[in-house]
Amino acid sequence: MELKHLTAFIAVAEKKSFIGAAVQLHLSQPAVSAQIQRLEEDVGVQLLDRNRRSVQLTKAGDSFLTGARATLARAEEA
């Protein structure tokens, strides 16, 4: 798991959009999607329910979001 994966996850969770997160992060949408897929592989659980029109956090994703934010905050402090 990399900090950039957490950053991408938080952006998607907040924007509820891969495209919106990509714009915010100055990345392509496929790059953001790949980072989220890698993160989900690393943690072994689906974090987002996605379809063509919407993105929603799963229960695991909602719980993970709190930890991801805390981890990034600690990394920024360091």
C-alpha cells in the first residue's frame, strides 16, 4: 500500500467520482482506477461500489476512509 493509493481513495470517496478525483489529483481517470484497484487488492476487500453513474463507499470503505485520512495526516506531520 502506498500513500498515493490512499490519496486517490480519499479523493474518490470525497468526490464520489473517479473523474472528479482524477481532475483534483491531476491524473488520468485510468490511473486513479488502477490505484484504487491496487489498494483493494492490497487490503483484500472491496472499498467502493461502482457503476457507470455512481460511486459509493462500501461498509468496509467507510471504515477504511477514517484510517486512510488519519494515516495521511500522520505522514504529513512526519
